[in-house]
Amino acid sequence: METYLLDWANLLFRWAHVITAVAWIGSSFYFVWLDDSLERRPARTDLPADVDGELWSVHGGGFYNARKFLTPPAHIPGPLHWFYWESYSTWLTGFGLLTVLYLFNATSFLVDKSVADWSAPQAVGLALGYLVAGWAVYDLICRTFGQMKRGDAIVGVLVALYVVGASWLAAHWFAGRAAFVLTGAMLATIMSGNVLMVIIPGQRKSVAALQAGRKPDPIHGKRGKQRSVHNTFFTLPVVFAMLSNHYSMVWAHPLNWLVLDLLMAAGALIRIYFVKRHTADPGAWRWAAAGVAVLLGVIAWLAPAPPSSAAAELPPPSYAEVRRIVGERCVLCHNAQLASKGVMLHTSELLLGHAQQVYQMAVVQKLMPMNNATGITEDERALLGRWYLAGAKAD
């Protein structure tokens, strides 16, 4: 019953996380597009002095007129709409999913003893510390260097170096899939931290100053804009990291941290392209081309070697060999007492009925055994593959 309820919690947190993430990413993308698409001076000489730009758009049968003010206007005639619950809800549901799937099952999902032999409490503590440290270091970098001359470039380089170092550390602390997810969660924590700790407090201070008849401090707008831009470029890397746990060819590689960094860099480059094209930059395509080139390079790098002719000529293994491997490597979690994911393999009938799943999970995707807890070898995976391709028969 506990496993059943955890599966439901996993499903519901995942569902809510996807919904709220769509809302947050959608609003983020929209406001970046809006800001980059405004008509500004000198093209618009009719704009009031405090208006930075204006845009007309049409959607759903209606016309919309948006204006951006350089500073809060002297009077806001209607309710002021804030955009922050999308961020908070996304982080909370994501942390709930991380807790249910990874932290609650730390021994299975966080720990790979061939990487680091942590106890479950140690692994959970390190994972939480990894998230907290990510925000603390990032925020320190932004506050120390963000307002300097060429501060945006300095911050960008330092943050990129920190992410590379953090991903390397995660890959040497945690199981491969957990390292990818935790690095994505670290960036997501930074994104939500930007909203909670910098963007919204700055906006509230500006509004409070306006209501008190004081001129708002422009530093709040500058900091908010900088953090908002960072969030925009983090978005696609985070989405990739969260999806990656389904694809072992990326996180099971010996240099998985480098694979992660390259694929996140590709996502950031492609996001730059979308931002640039809003401004009608004729060279915007170069960013997309660079991102695609990185993706193609990683795909070529990770491509599996073709099977040797000697391996192709090997006869199908005996069913007794297959049963031995499954009994030693798989039945521990797939039996009448513990039917993980509803799969049982402790009898010949059950094994033959789940042959395709065994092939997909243990041979093709190499997702099972989880973190290779039972020590299955590559030769054993290959033997299971030959058995399935030969018809998965019981001789």
C-alpha cells in the first residue's frame, strides 16, 4: 500500500508541477517577448516622457495595447497584477516531487555505491545542501559583481563556471540520473529565489515609495531586470535536466557531467536565439545554429559503437542463463512480495510475459536495475539482448 500511495503522490506532484511550470515559463516567455517587441523612441516621438515603449497586439478576437513605464507611474487607476505565484507553485510542486521520488527513496535513487557510498541521511543532506548552496553562491556573485562595469558579462561567466563545477560535483556525489535532476533543481531554485528574494521585493519597494510620494530607487528595476534575464536563459537548461532522467544514454556516460553541461549550454544558446529574434536581429540564427551544432556534436559523441561481428555471430543463450541473470539481478525488486511498478519476474511465465519490458529497461535504456544496485554487467545485458532478439523463448 505504501508503494501504491507513493506512486499516486508522484503522479499528482508531477502533474501539478508540469501545469505550474507551463504557466511560469509561458508568462516569462511572454514578458521577454513583450519587452523586446515594444516600439521605442526615436521611432515613437508621441510617447509620454515616462513611457519607455508601446505595443499593439491582437489575440483571441481582441486588441491589446501595452505600455512600459521607465519608473512606476504617478497613478495606477486599476488593480496591479503581480506575477509570482506561478514561480512559487512551480518550485513547491517540484520540491514535492523531488521529495517523494528521490529524497524518500534516497538509497535507490540518490545513491550509487560505485560513485559514492553515502548513507540515505547523508545523501539527503547533501542534496538539500546542494540546492541551498546553489542559490547562496549565485546570489553572492550577482550582488558582488552585478553592478560593476561590464557586470553582466562577468556575472555570466562566473555563473557558468559555477554551474560546471556544481554539475561535476553532483556527478561525483550522486547517481547519474539524480545528478542531472538535482542540477536542474538547483537552477530552478535560483530562478524561484530570484523572484522571491529580488524581483518581487524590489517591485514592492518601488510601489511603496510611489504610494508614499517618493521617487523609487532605480536599482530595484535594474536588479530585477538582470535576474529576470538570467531566469529566461536558465529555462531550457532546467527543462532538459528535468526530462533527462528518462534517457540513460546521457546520464549513464562516464563523463555525464560534461554531457549535462553541453546540453544545457545548447538549450541556453537556443533560448538566446528566440530572444534575439524578437528584436529582429538578422544574426539571431547564428545562436540557434550554435546550439544545434552542440546538440549534434553530443549526439555523435554518445552514439553507441556498432556490435562486433564476433558478437553478432554468437548463438542465442540458453534460457537457464537468462533465468540465472534475472534471478540474481531483477527478482529482488520484482517478486510476489515486492512487485515494483507492478512487474513480477519470479516465474518463467511472468518473465516471458514481461520479456519486452526487460529488454527495454535493462538492455536498451539501461535504467534497470536502479542505479545498478545488483551489479549487472554489460555482458549480462548483452546476453539478455541476444535472448530477446532471438525470440525470447524458454528452451
